[in-house]
Amino acid sequence: MESTDPLTKGTPGTDPLKHDSLTNDPLTHDPLTNGPLAIDKLLDHVQETPARLGRTRLISVDGPAGSGKTTLADRIAARAEARGLHTLVLHMDDLYEGWDGAVRGFGLLRDHVLKRLADGREGRYRRYDWHLGSYAELHVVPVTLDLLIVEGVTSTDRDADPYQSLRIWIETSNEVRLDRGIERDGEALRDHWLEWMRWERDHFATENNRQRAHVMVDGDPTLPHSTETELVTKSVNLTQDSAAS
């Protein structure tokens, strides 16, 4: 029976990636039991950890494209703001230099936002305009933030470890992710999506982003839960040192 996974279906032997399904790889497969977890409990934990960006605490939300990172980050931000925390969500999509620019985007985050905040200076970055194909207006990340949430592929790369209070990984199947991407971006970008999915798989394997996460989240949960105040976890390990690699 032919695989429905967009990274594995096709003629065997024509692509070395065809036999390397993400859904059967330990990078993205975990037999752990799911369960609802209140977002406020995670925020309690974060507020109990030392701030590593001056007065600011950092939550990073990583995972494959289309897994639900932006939605999750926005929900965490809403709960943080409800408890009076001055919060900002930074999207890695605004830092990438196009489809091939994720590594540079992380470098900009590290050097111009995280390191500057840690030194007591405001972070700065220019938003990448995907339609114009160039960097556009300047954005400032103030030193007065209580909480910075960075969401996107590469946000939990190892060089960010010293600054993070919490690393979250969210995932779902390749099929769901690709369907979401095509619905958002259009059929014309399918090849770009497939190439990105292959690239990020290799990048995650190198950086061990999933294995180093404190919390793993189901990006397409079926368990009953409050979508505004809870997330469905695959695993939780808040005892490991957030600054450790």
C-alpha cells in the first residue's frame, strides 16, 4: 500500500528521503501518553526560573512547519498578559531571509535580540518582507519585557540555550502539516513546502531540538481540553536545566 506521507510516497529509489518518513523516525515519534496541561502551570514554572535576558524570561516554541507554533505562542501570550506580564511574541518567519534563510534568521535572533537583551540593551531586527524579498522596517524589543516568546523553526537551536527559561516542541503528522501549509500559502508553493520539510528534518536531527525540549505538545490533539487555557502534552520534563544543551 502506498504511503500517504508527502515525504515518503513516490517511486522507491528516486530520492534518498523517500524511505525516511518523519512519522517513523525517533525524531518525531514518541509512544508517550498524551494529557492536558494548564498553560498557567507552565507560566508558574517560568516565573520561578531565573531571568536570563536582563529582567526578561524567554519561552521558545519550536517544531516542524505547520505544527501549530504560532497558535500555541499566541495562547501562551494571552495567558501571560492575563496575569499582568508585559509580553511580546517574536516570529522567526520575520527573521528568515526567505525559504533558504532560516540559519541566518536564527543568527539575527541570537546576535541582535537575545545577546543585546542579556547585555541590558534593547533588541533590534528588521522584518523580512516575503513579497518584496528583502528586509523592511525596524522592530525594537524593549528591555522592559517580562516575557519574550519566540516561535518558529530554529528558535530552540543550541546557541539559544543560555537564555531560555522554557523550550517547547510541538508536532503533528507530515500530512496534516502540509495540508495546513498549502491551505495557507497556496498550491503554487507545494514544492517549497516539501523542500523546507526535508531541510528542517535534517536541521532538527543536528540540533536535537525535539530531544532537548522541556515540554512536547500534540499539534493536532483529539483529547478533550480547553483550547484557550490548556495544551495537550506528549511529555513534560521541567527538572532539566533550561540552560543545558
